[in-house]
Amino acid sequence: MNIFDFFKKKIIKEKIDTKESLESEYLTINKNDNIYGFQKKFYMQEERLLKVFGNANTNNIDRLKLIIIADTHNALNEEELINVLKLHYDYDLCILLGDHSDNDIMKILNNIPKEKIYALLGNHDGNYIQNYELNNLNGNMFTIKNTNILGIEGSFKYKPVKFPSFTQEESISFLKDLPRADILFSHDGPFDNERVNNPAHQGLFGITYYLFKNKVKYNIHGHIHEDYNKTLLNGTKEMSLFGIHYIEID
């Protein structure tokens, strides 16, 4: 091989990653894939995504004052909720991130007007959104104070049973053509390269792909039962919440 052919092949290799080629690769299911486990093709993909889509948006958005409730699992502390609301009575929205029982929902509705509640289902939920006629964030865009918010319900489908969930490929398909949000709310979080041995909490690659593709500023989720903040490689701010929280974001 002469030097010209060497550099020609190198250039072709470096240019291979495009939005179209990445989507085709990520959505292709190989016969040997364990769709309920940890798939290698989604491992450590952030640098590739960054090269194709660039950095997340860092522009300020209108300040939102939020009550976030996640993963109460029939144990919501109503007294705690009342105390949070007393301290932060001027909140804009209440976001339910999923895994709530009917008992939890009744306690929430005792204290928060239905029109202020925007909700997602978790992977342990029946359809409380429909039953209580709440605003459904799943796949739906809402604009609040000039800020676009969107949601995705459920978790990674870590076993072949019916609950609100997605395979990795399904999560990519669900989100890939939805409009750009400033904040993506989700029950599950982005794909986590460090949870190789924990499929139930490995996160959804569709969320990761959507965040990079749309340069989303914030992803706020539950499911992990941990409070933490991360910044993804592109600058998206990931916030994991458990229980009842008041937060302000801008």
C-alpha cells in the first residue's frame, strides 16, 4: 500500500460516523445480541456521539421551580410533602418520575392541583396517569415559561415481561424523531457504561442518543434510588433524584 492509499483509507475511516450511520448501527439487532442484557455496541459511545453532534446547549432558560417526586413505591411521606410545599409554595410544576402507588397519588392530589402535575410511568406502575387524568409527559412536549419539556416513561426491558419499558433499540426509535427539548424528564437514566453487571439499572441508550443529538441541557430522572449529579461528555447535566425534592433550574 502506498502512502496515498494509506491516508485515503484513514480519511474514509474517520468520516464514517454520521447521524445516519450511527442510527443504522445502533438500531440493527444481531442474532447473537442478548436484548435483555448489556450489549457491547452501546458501550463507551459518547466520544463518537460528541464528534457527530457537538456540545450541548449552555444558554440559560427561564428559571423553573419544580417539585420532583420519584420512586415512592407506596411509601410517600405526606408530612414531608406538605413541609416542602410550605417552604416552596410558588413552585411552577410538580413532576412525577414514576413508580408510585394509588396511595401515593392520592396523597399527592390531596396537596397539589392536578393541572400542575406532569407525570411519567415507572417500570413498576399501572396506568395511574390515565386513571387520575394527569398530564402525560411520555412522548409529549409541553412548553412552560418558554422552556420545552419532554418525557420518556419506563426503564430498560431487562426481562421478557410486560411493564413500561424499552429494549435499547426501542428506546432509540421512540425518541429519535421527537422534537428538541430543553429538559428531558425520564424514569430511567442515560446508558451507564459502569453498570455492566446490573442490567436493570444500566439505563437507556435512546436517552443518551437523544441528549447528544438534540444538545439537551438537562436530563432529570429517577429509577436508580440515588441522588446524584453528573455532567455528560457533551455538557448535558444529568440529575438523578429519589423521593421528594424541590429544585430550581435555569
